[in-house]
Amino acid sequence: MNDAGETEALEKKQKSPPVMWLDNDNFIYAKLSLTRNTAEIMHVDCDFASEEKICEITSIPRHDYASSFYRNTDNTIIYSCAAGNYTIDVKKKKCTKNVFENVGGGFAVESQENAAYGRKIQFLTTEIGKYWTDYSKTKTAVGHLAASFDIVVGSERFPQGVAVWNTISKKWQELDAADGATVIGWVEE
């Protein structure tokens, strides 16, 4: 590779371009450019010493956010940056902005926070509620979702507890745990 990311593009928290190995011989990385506010997602095949552009994400706002790759619950590759989360399809050579993040069990949480209500939560594409939460703060089990949630006052956030929804009652139950509680998982008895 001639250039794995422009040095000027790397933010304070981003010391190197984000990389994800696909197997022993292939990886993808984000070639970042602050001057153009873009991230080119590049695929490298070590066997053939080849590099190709998969897609380009544009209009990335100035930020103090370290971008990264991860796999969601469906084993789909996601690139997370200040412009949002994108599904990366290496074979089709495209990236698609995620409106909702799949958190497992048929549940999804809105990717971008909305200043008016937080994030929408869906079960099988039907909206079941809105909370000031994050998809990373949710855990699911068959027919159940639990999410820690906040109250937002101006620019400040205050933890409020854990909200639980299930397919039996189809109602939210809020558990008071305002002292920084978070959901770590489910236990099956």
C-alpha cells in the first residue's frame, strides 16, 4: 500500500486508520481525509498484493470521534464514524448508511440520536418505543429487549434506569436504577 491514510486526517483520538481483517489474507481499512471530509473504504488482498476501493463515505463532519469497524449481531461489517454507521459489503463493493442498528432477536435501535426524542426502537420493523439510549446499551434475548436509558436536560444527560420490553406484554417496564446501571445481558433459568 502506498498510503494507508493521510497523516493530517487522523484526529486526536485516531492514531492510525481503522482496520478489520476479513481472513488471513484480506483486510479492509478506512483511508481518512479531513481536507476532503471523506473516508475511502479500501480492500487489500495480501496474496495478490492488490488494493481496491470498496466505497467512499462523504460529508463526514469535523469531530473528536475515533472511527472503527465491527461486526453486528448478524456478522455484518459495520464502519462507524462521525457521519453515522455504514454497512460495508466487500463483495458488492458498496456501503449503505444504517438508519437502524440490528441488536439481535428482531430488535433494532435508531442509529443517529434525534434531538427531540432520542432513538426509536423497533421489533420486526415496527416501532415499539423511543428512549434516550444507544444500541450499544441494549441487550436482547428471545422476545425481550433491555436498555439503559437517560433523561436529557439541555446538553446534559442523567442516567434514569433500565427499560425492558417483551413480546408477551408488548409494554415497557422501567426499572429504577439511576446510579449508572447498565444492562450486561440476560440469564435463562
